[in-house]
Amino acid sequence: MQIHVVKSKIHRVKVTGADLNYIGSITIDEDLMDAANIVEGEKIQIVNNNNGERLETYVIPGPRKSGEITLNGAAARKVAVGDILILITYAIMTPEEAKAFSPSLVFPNENNLLK
């Protein structure tokens, strides 16, 4: 048996942009991606604390030290600039592996930058 386990979490980042005319995805400051062990193209769950929306998309890197969190394409309709999000990725592993696994948890400051 295999289970889905939280692999990475970026807790309480602020939306800096919403670009409806982009193909799709979420753009995340590459420093945050590295700190959370998230790779380009990885599937990610987005939880919007302001309106309760939950959606999934894939990650593209944004400029380092920019604090950028931009929802692109149709996902842009699910957020407003300034909304607070929790970003979560998951890994599939055996229960035995999961018991020994530690996720990467990132708690950025109010400007979406590493503390």
C-alpha cells in the first residue's frame, strides 16, 4: 500500500498577482521553492484562506528575492491580490517510509520572503 503524505508546505503567503491571460500555473519565488523542496512543474495544492477556494495546478519559478506569488490562467479567478494562501505538495510513499519522512515547512515573512 502507498499513501499520500505532505512533502512541502509554504504557509501563509500573500498573492502578489493574478494573470488571467497566462497559459496556467502558479509562479512562486524560486527561493521559496528551494526552501520548500518544490521543483518546477510539480503539482501543487493551493488553499485560499480568504475565500475557502482549493485548487491544484503546477509550479513555475519566479524571480529570486521577489516574493512573487502569481496565479495564472483560470486559477487567477480564484484569488485576489493580497489573499493569503497555503501551498502544499504531496509525495506518495509506503506507510513505513512516511513514518520516517519529514516534510519541508516554510514560514515566510509578510513580504513572502524567507526570514
